[in-house]
Amino acid sequence: MINDLKVPNVPICKYVDDTSIAETVPKRALSNAQAAVTSVENWSRENRMKLHPGKCKELIVDFSKNKHVFDPITVDGACI
């Protein structure tokens, strides 16, 4: 059902009805995660599929001493 879901410039893993988006953010760079999520939201709306923000998770892996601070990601208006 989600074979045609594409997110520009972002690695994406799909399995049945689950989708994972990955991003590597270099030092002093901004994250594009919200743009990727917005792309998935638009695709979902166009294909009449409902996203469940309560099931959405964000995982940040940061090995630097000075931790990055990213803006919160929202799915259908709800922060995850």
C-alpha cells in the first residue's frame, strides 16, 4: 500500500504499514526532519491514509559532547 511513498533526499525504510525516516545532521547544520514528515503527511492525505501521531517516535543519537538542540517534530499538529 505504501510502495509509491517517496520522501525526497531522505533515506526511508518501509515495511507493510510502518515507515522509518533517517537523517544524518552534520555539526552546526539544521535538521530537515520536519520537511520529510510534512512530505509523508501530504502523501498520506492524498492517499486517504491516516497517520497516528501517538505511535510516531523520534530517536536522536548524538555522540558529541555539546548536544544538538533540534526543533520539535510535529505529525498532524501533534508534537512527537
